[in-house]
Amino acid sequence: CYYVPMRMSRSTVVLFGDSITQMGFGGDSSIGWASLLANAYTRRADVLNRGYSGYNTRFAMDILPSVFGSGDDDVSSYVGRPLFVTVFF
């Protein structure tokens, strides 16, 4: 049995955007910009990819609470207080 903390103990970096963000870790053996970022922050921060193909800013506004939570006490998103966030639509 593993202990799962309610909040992440490590800093987070959140990548929030459209299909370019979604495919940020690459595909078909390619290296994407998100994987380079994750490599640069190894052991210092968890890089969370929240890319949604086909989404635009209007759709993004609707899902913000589910991505980032609705407040400091909301742990449903596991984002916590990010080190930084990228937004790309």
C-alpha cells in the first residue's frame, strides 16, 4: 500500500493549451518541447501536461476550475501552487 499525499510535495510546472501543448512530449520517436522542459526540471518539479486538442480560449475558460482547482483547499487537480504555467492557444 502506498501513501498518496493530498498535496504534491514537489513543485509543479503546468502546461495548459491546445493540441500543440498536448503533443508537447513528442510522438513517433520525436522529442517535444515539453519533454525538454521536463528533463531540465528533473527532480525539481513535476511537469503536468494539460493540453486539449481542438480547444480554444472559450473552451479553456470553461475547464479552468477542473485543471487548476477552485481554490487553495481544492486538491482535485493536484496542481497545487505551480512554479510556473505556460498557456498556449
